[in-house]
Amino acid sequence: MAKFKEFESTIIGGDDSSQDPASDQAATADVPFVRLKPRKAQPFFGRHPWVLSQGVDEVEKRASNGDVVQLLTDKGKFIAYGILNFHSRIRVRLYSFDHSKPITDEFWKEKIEAALALRKQINYMDEEGGCRLISSEADGLSGLIVDRYGKHIVVQITALAIHVRLDMFIGFLQELLEPESISIRSESGMAKAEGIEIEPGVIAGTFPEEGIVLKENDTLFGIDLTQGQKTGYYLDQSENRAAAAKYMKDRTVLDMFSYTGGFGITAAKIGGAKEVTCVDGSGFAIKGAEKNAERNGLTNVTCVEADCFDQLKERAEAGEKYGAVILDPPKFTRTRRNIDEALKAYYFVNRQAVRLLEPGGILVTCSCSGNVTAEDFRMMLLGVAQKTGRDIQVLEQRGASPDHPVSVTCMENEYLKCYICCVR
Ligand code: SAH
């Protein structure tokens, strides 16, 4: 927000920032209010959807958890409609910033339709493939994530506001998509923070016991929703896998933190890689990678269940060399507080990867920690370049695929970085 204020005052000639922006809209009588403390309104005029408890001065007595409320400035002027949760640090999640558009069933349906229309527009509705249909804040639906795997839908709920309306959302998804099944997944940390209990499992239709097969970039991947991580597969990397594959021709590739082989198997299948080694610490993931190699008729993929930190070090010390190394580790930090430790871990894995690369080798290096900024990540790479004495040329700076959009009003939803580099 500090940066925005700077931008506003120098570029767009904004108001005196010691004051809240003015609203001339009166409160609506029939919606309970949540009134902000003085000088707390600015982010919400910028349409940020999270009203933290410390900014709230008063909640009208008749409002209870899960209710629609209207957010007011300290002077009692209307800002937005949202949903209240006393249990969460995010006291109100905002969904409508338009006084004339209160939160009704019709309002939600329109939001869902807009999200689906976007996926259609960007050609992500191919029935054999998968995509993120609804991406929480980025689609104006804070707390709701909906993924599609072929004709199967997986819903992840990260807010009480959505949880108490789940039947309605499921009804809309059934009506608009006619899926073969709908499953619910939960993330325990989020559920706890929001004070909700989520029972995971299939809630409508049937999901085949043997799993399903998804086609992504002309490559086949098995999806097992009962055990898979995330909502079954890392859909956010789909375009990065294809982009990385373009650099893999005739190279020996080491795919670290491979999960079920997303990057490595795409490199072998469409990128023409000579040989691929996938490494992951999860036995489930590695078995999946083996099956995926088989599914795609590949005989040049080796899958190893092992710790990637150890593997990187051991392979580097043994003097192994690769034409490409892919690093797609899990989130190393969930908070900005542990940022130094996270950057050390990124530095470690990237340094080992650079040691493993022959001159002119390709490094595909990712970070899905939202708290690590692109700038932090580049500084980490600079450290690696300095320490190893190698030049690192960034060829492509990429983010998540467009079915995982980023809303500029809530930059917290920008998390994925994927850099494709040439290491001299
Ligand atoms: N690249 C994958 C997604 C990777 S997600 C794809 O394209 O689909 C991160 C992976 O890192 C997970 O599969 C997890 O099992 C694995 N992982 C986490 N810590 C690990 C460690 N220390 N050693 C090896 N694998 C690890």
C-alpha cells in the first residue's frame, strides 16, 4: 500500500493520503454495517478484498458469522459489501464494491459465469484437459478455488463466507458445467484460521477409483484425486512446462521436485529431451511419474524417490553434468518472517543446480512462495552467479498460466515465479 500511495500522489495526483478517500454513497438501511477506524479505508477503495480485524471500529450487533455486511468509512459512508467472520483475522471479505449490486444469489452466479467465460476465452475448456475455473480473489471470489480435471470438478474452500453457501455454489457449478463428479478438498491450516470444518471427499456424481487421465501439452498425466497433492495436479505450471520443453531438445534433463513428472515428462514427450531423471521425495508422486512415463510411451525417463537436497549435493559432488536442470520445490515459507531461511534454501538448490549444468545448460527455476518476491528471487540468483562464477542469462520470466490470473487489487495472489535461464 505504501508503494500505491507513492504512485497515487506522484503519478495520478491523488488526495492527501492522511485522509480517507471520499465516498458520497450513503449506507443501506437493511444491511448490517461494519465501520472502519479513521484512515483505514484506502485499501478498500482500491478494492482490496480483506478487511483485517485491527482496522475495524464497530460491527453492528445484529450481524453474525457468515452474514452479508456493508463496509463503511469512519464517517458512515458506503465502501463495499462483504461477508463477516468473527473467527478470522480477515474480519470481512469483500465481494461487491458497487452500491447498486448487493450480494445476492444472482450476484454469485454472475461472478461464476464471468470466471468460466474467461477460461473459455483463453481456450482452457478443452474436455480432455484441466484448468483452474475459479481462482479465489483473482476472480472476485475470495475463498473459492475450483479446478477442473476433464469432466470432474474439485472445489477447495478457504473461507467461511463460501463454506456457509456451499450448497448454492455446488448447485451453480452443476447447472453451468454438468460435471461427472464434484469433490471437496480441504487445507487444514486455512480451515482452522476461518473456523470451519470441511469434510473432504466426493459430494456429487462419481470419480473413477482408478483415477483419470488428463491431456496437457499433448502429454498424458494420471490424476488421482484421493491422494494427489494440491487439488490433484499442479495446473498452474501447465504453460511453463511447454515453455521449458522448447529448450530441452537432445539434452539430458534432471527434473527435481518432479511430483508426477510434469516438467520432465513434457520435456521428453514434446521437447525431444535425450534422457530425463525425475526425483521426488514422495513415493506416491514417483510411482505416478513412472506410470506417466509409461502412458506416454517413454523409455528414457528414470524416476527416483529421494530427498532432492541430498540428491543435488551428491550428484554435484560426484561431478555429474546435465544439459538442463528443473527446480520446482514446494513453498519454503508461508510468512515473510521466515524469508531469510527460505532464500537460503532457494540459494542452496539453485547453486547445486548450476554446478550440475554444463556450459550453456538450461536452468528452469521456480518459486511458489508468494512471500518471496521476484526481486528477492533475482537477488538469490545473483548470489548464485557470484558464488559459482557462472553467468546466468534469464531467457524467460514467467508466472502461472492465465487460468490462474493475478488481480492487481490483491497482489497477495501472485505467487508463482518460473525463470528459464541459460547458464554459461
Ligand atoms: N514440478 C511438479 C510439481 C512439484 S511440487 C510438477 O510439475 O507437477 C513440489 C514437490 O516437491 C512435491 O511433489 C513434493 O513431494 C516434493 N518435495 C518436497 N520436499 C522435498 C524434498 N526435500 N525432496 C524431494 N522432494 C520434495
